[in-house]
Amino acid sequence: MKILSFLVATAITVTPVLAEENRQLDAHEHGVGQLDMAFDGKQIAMELHAPGADIVGFEYEAESAPERAAVDAAVATLAGPLGLFVLPDAADCSVVQATAGLEREEEHKDDDHVDDEHADDNHAEAKHEDHANEAGHTEFHAEYLLTCADPTAINNINFSYFDSFPNALEVEVQVITAAGATSFEVERDAPTLDLRGMF
């Protein structure tokens, strides 16, 4: 998705420390997910990362039939962004593309290890041990592309996400518009993101 590439590039450019800390720390914090949103004309790109424990109640690879069924049901729910992140009717938004799936966090860690191949041996060995200790954790990942007749009408987003996933407690949100990037924390007990003044 071209707009998603724009989101990632812009997020890294505008707030590199914030983006890096969110991916390294919060992905492992139970109850806390991360949502990145980029507004570009009439399009909205969204990318969600959430620990397996938040979505299905466990972070190991599904083994039993009920566990696999729970994962399948969660992926199906995550593939419907407008049911999770409810936008004002006046914006008249529809889904252009939506993908959702389950990833093992060790895949991300292997990538990190490759990036550090020139680091000193002791540091590389310590990083490898960290990988081994945290292997087996899973993370749900979803990407969405929406189109809206009037995106400026999006003055708030209601996070029905919390209704769908009882273990989720908070979502750290980064919103990117033509005005720049702004970070928010949306919590279960206050599930509405206020976007007034963002456009």
C-alpha cells in the first residue's frame, strides 16, 4: 500500500524516538496496542499492532482446536476496521482494503539481529539471548486503507475495539495529517479519540 509506506516514512521522520520506543517496548506490554493513522486527501491508512494476549488471551502459538478457532475469529474481527474504529457518519467512509493476521514477534527480533551484525560480539550475543527468552510471543497485525467523502468530518473516533477485545486496556495512537504527527493514548474507560483541530 503506497499510503502505508508514506505513513511509516513520515512517522520515522517526524518522531523517530517515539516510533522506535513504541515498537520495542509497547509491543511486549500486555493490554497495550499501537495504531498508526495517516490522512492523505480523502484516504486514511491505518496500521494496528496488538499483543496476542490482548486479542485472544494468550501469546503462544495456538495448538488446540479452540485456540485456533479463537485466532481465526480474531483475524476476521480485525479485518473489519469500521466495526472497531467507528467514524462519524458524516465522513462517509468505506473500506478499500483490509488485511489482518498473526505474526510471531521473534520474526521482528530476527530482523533486529541482522541489523546489528556489525555490533561487538558481546552485544550481539546478549541480543541473541533476549531473542531466545522472548521467542514464542505472538502479535496481531492489521493494515487498512479507507476512503472518505469528507475526512474533515472525522472529529472523533469511537474505539469499539475495546468491546471486541476485553483484554485490551489501551491503544497508543499516532495520527499523521498535513499539519504533522500527534500522539494520543486511548484507554478502555475513555474510548473516544478527539481529533478536533487536526485538520
